[in-house]
Amino acid sequence: MGLFNFKGKTDFYAPVTGELVDLKDVSDEVFASGAMGEGYGVNPKDSTIYSPVKGQISQLFPTKHAVGLQCGKMEVLVHIGIDTVDLKGKPFETLVKVGDKVDNSTPLVKVDFDQIKQAKKDPVTLVMITNSKDVIKNFQSLVAAKTEVNHDTKVAETK
């Protein structure tokens, strides 16, 4: 049993329209290994990143490549692209601020994925529960990898 007693169900949505990616298939070994927690990725086909959960903005990275969300006792990270911290915020426009309440219809960040690809960075957008070992017992994918999803497609849940 983890540090927290997590009760109830939380729905997770695709953060962007695109193709669902199994975490183990992500090009970054730290994410793929599960070291950052449970999660999934989406290869984006749209430029708007939405909140994958109902919660509150807890952190905005200065480089705008990631957004932290608090969802009950879960800490959820939306990480846009691999190694995009190197781009110093240029392809990103943040649309929320710390403290904002959000749900899966709330846009978080506008992204110029062409800039990311031109910089030879992987554009996969990740949703990670960074404290998953402490707060969840059952993270269940509802959609198979390589499935086309919209930003409002429910792709996973905790029980």
C-alpha cells in the first residue's frame, strides 16, 4: 500500500489529437522505463495541448515544454516532446496560469510542432502520473496503442 489511500476513479484523456503511443515505445529511456511513473503518449496531429484530467495547474515550467497538474493526490505531468527543454520555450505558448482549475476541454499550450521537428526533436506528448507508485493501485489503458485519438478521447482511468 502506498503513502496515500487513493479512492475513486479518475478519467484520463488524450492531451492532443493524434496517435496513442504505449509508454514503453517512447524514444526517451527514462519515460519508457516507467521511472517517471505510469502514463502514455500521443504523437500529435494538432497544435493545441489540452488537460488530460480534471484538476488544477500546479506548475508551469519556464521553458513552457511541460505543465504540472494536481488531480486529487495525483501529480500529473504533461510533457510536450522529448528534449524540448533545449528549445527554451520558443515553440510554445502557455494558455493557463498556476492555480487555474482545468478539465479535459481546457487548452493548456499552443505548440508549433514544425519548429520541434526542424530542431530534430521527437514531438510525442506524454501524460505521466509522477507519483503513481504512491497513489494508484490500478492504472488501466482503455485504448490500444497506435489508435487515432482526439483530444477528448478517454484513453485510461484509475480505479
